[in-house]
Amino acid sequence: MNLEVGVECHVGLGITKVQCGPDANIAAFNCSEGGGLPGDVVPHCQEDGGGDEAGSGTTMGSGATWDPLTFVELESTGTRVIDRAAFELILDDLSLLEADATVLRTKDDGTWFIAFAGELCEALGLERFDELAAVNGKDLSGLGAMPELYDLLQGQGTFELTIVRGGERVLQSYRLE
């Protein structure tokens, strides 16, 4: 068994992920390269770092690998299908996203944007610096937008997210199953 070393990687807003590597120095370097601040060495990572080429897989507690691709699938139509149970679990406990290392920030005008895109963002088709404009046409600007988003998505089977990417509005479609 080939166990890798994990290093806490602090990426902002109290969010910490585990950065894996063949040794602590490489894990810390990978953390820094991703915009994080390396912290303490933690218990070993999953064998081969979760199967990624640089050995930089992230983990959530007890060595469980965070892999959003296990519950988000891209259909040929462009719609992303999200596992309903996983989606509801995350909505009920947003602290689970800390292992993903996605960082949301607001601009002066109250617009939310992705400052750092973790694996979940990538699985959902979102990129760094995407601005979150609307869900099902409901504006997402302002500090109260995220709690409203929770209410808006409760019990939904489908939803559309409007983002602004490079000045262009892009519509992303999602279905919960």
C-alpha cells in the first residue's frame, strides 16, 4: 500500500482542505500553488492521493475522499444531474463544503463570485471568477441571497443557474435525481 502524506491547506474564510502528496514538502508546495496556506501534517491520505496525477486529492474526515463526480453527472444535453440525497445533505450542512475548498466572495455591489473553485464547482460546470447572477431568475446579489437560495432550492427537481463569465451571461441547467 502506497500511503501519501496530507497537509492542512487553508484557503480562506475558515476553509481547510487536506492536500496530499508523496511527502509533506510536496503536499505543502501543492497547497501553496493552489493559493492556500500550508498548515499541519495530518494522518495519511488515501492510497495514491485519490488517483490524481500529482497526488493532490482532498479528503473529508476519517480519510474519506471528496469526489463530487460521484454525485454529479454531465448529460449529453448539457444538463448536470445531481444526486438528490447528496444535494440535500450539503444543503442541510454547508460545512461539508469546507472539504471542497470552494471559496465564495462578494464584490462591493453585493455580487457573489467564485474566488477559488474546488472540485464541486468544477463538477457543477463553474469556474474561478464566475459571478452567480440568478437561480430560476431570482437575483442572487446581496448578503441575504444565500439563505434565500436555500429556501428556493428546497424540494426542487430542476433549477437553472445564471452566471456571468467573462462579461457574458451563461445559463447552467441542473436536475436532481
